[in-house]
Amino acid sequence: EAFMKAAAAASRDIPAIVLGKVPAGIGGRKIEGVLDSKEVPRGSTVLIIDDLITEGHTKQEGIDALRLGGYDVDDILVVVDRQQGSSTYIQEKGIRIWYLLTLPEIVGFLASEGKIGQHDHHTIMVYLGK
């Protein structure tokens, strides 16, 4: 939804597919299928774009929904990869994952700029398994 708003604000015609999401578990959500795809013909290869990836399971739900809807998916682009298993999981499914930043890079930058202390930096990196 945020992507669609940003695209509209930029006055661009970017064809998009909207996936339906329903709440699942504490603070989670589940992909329930394709809600709107009138701008993108079935059989098209599509790029999944998202803000964050942790383990990759929700992205897999999106891939499955798109493929069931008649679309090809080869790649995912995310802004931040938390690097908590997502790359391996998604690549094992035959999908390429592209990211702009990793969470360890962000945390390292914040520590180098004095925005977080070394103790917090260490605690976060341990949590991330790094």
C-alpha cells in the first residue's frame, strides 16, 4: 500500500498487484491471495517489493499467491534484510533476493555515529546471531 501511495505521489503509472493480508498471531499477518491485479496481465513476470524481510515465510506466501494467480516471480527486492535466515530460505526456493541494506549494517552505522552505545550494538548483534 505504501508503494502504491508513493507511486501515485510521484505521478508515475507503475502497474502493481495488491495482495490481501489478514491478521495472524500476535502482530503478524498472512497473505490470503491476490486482491487486485487489473493493471498487470496474467502470465507477467513480477517483482515483489517490500520494506523488510526476516525469515522469508511471508514472502513465500506472497510468491505462492502470485503464482497461483498466474504470475511468474523470480526476484524479491527489499529495503532491509534482517539477515535472520531469509536469504537462504528464499534462494532455496529458486528466488533471487536483492536488498539495499542489512540490519547489521544499519546497527553498525548507528554505533559508529554514536547514536547507540557499544553495549546496545553488541546486544543487537548477538540477537541477530552475528
